[in-house]
Amino acid sequence: MNAPDSPSEDPTIPPTNGDAEPWIDLTSDHHFMGEALRQAVRAYQVEEVPVGCVIVRKGRIIARAFNQVETLRDATAHAEMLAISQAQQAVGDWRLTDCTLYVTKEPCPMCAGASVHVRFQRVVFGAPDAKGGAAGGAMNLLQFPTLNHRCEVTPGVREPECRQIIRSFFQEQRARRDKESAESTDSPTAPSGSDETSDPAIN
Ligand SMILES: [Zn+2]
């Protein structure tokens, strides 16, 4: 028997997902911040301050980067700066007007300034930075009245995760420094092989 009035076509019944995987919105801020977090993990793995970012255009990631200040010995090698260069190459223009930046930590003044220069439509960040953040934390360069471009700002996306990875990093660094200084006072031949600088460029 045919059932022309199938109940599944009743618009009052919400569509079900059956046994399929949980539905993930691949265009959501949550999703793209997850990708930025993956970049932050990569920074963590190479002992860089764990900040990661992605740049999204028309629902697609066109650039991914993580902080590489120590690796490149370059104070401008913040995740955002590296990703901006990639994105400009991908687009073939210095203007990134229809792009969104997702970054795990509130951008610093340098990166916020660059975000205005490239005219990001939107900047989405995770962990706020009350001392050095330039997206409303310590100052707001992304929406500075006299500059010629203002970005929309979405703060606090996946904030606990973004905050935790930075916190873990600094806790680990401190523990290691304490251990090393204790060892160096115990024995005149301290283990070599670590040339970490004391204060990271981002905090
Ligand atoms: Zn920065």
C-alpha cells in the first residue's frame, strides 16, 4: 500500500537525524574556533605561546597559522600576521574585506591594526586579554572612530578552551623553570639543551 500522506512530510514534525552522526554546523563560529584551537595546539607542541587562528572567506578556510615568534625569532610572527599574509596570497589582494578572522586570544595592538588595514569584515576571538587586548580588552583599535575601517567583533567564542591552553602553557613553563633553577643550584653542571627565553612575547 502506498502512503501518499507520509507523516515525515508533515511540516509540523521536525526532521530527525535518525542514526546519523550528530549534526555539526560547519559554518559556525564554534566550528572555526575549533580549527583555530588546533593551530594553538601546534604552537604548544613547539613551545610557542599557544595562540592559533584561521581566516575564513565564504565559508571556507583560506589561511591557518599559529604563533611562531620564537621559532622565527621574529616579534611580528604572531598567528594573525602569518595568516594575513597567507590569506592575501590566496585572495590575490591586500584587501580581505569579505573575510573573518578567528583567533584563540584577543588580538594585540599590532594584529588589530593589521586587521583594520586589511579590512576584515569580522574578528572573532576566544580568550580576552584585559592587559594587552586591542579588541575591547585594554583598548579597541578594531572599532576606533577615526580610522577608516571598523570590524565587527565577536568575543568569547569557546573562551574556556582558549583560555585554558594558554594557562596550561604558562603553568608548565613556570614549573620547568623552577625545576631547572633548583637543579642548577644542586649541581654545577646543569643540563643543557634548553635555551628558552624567560618572558614570551605574548601574554
Ligand atoms: Zn598580535
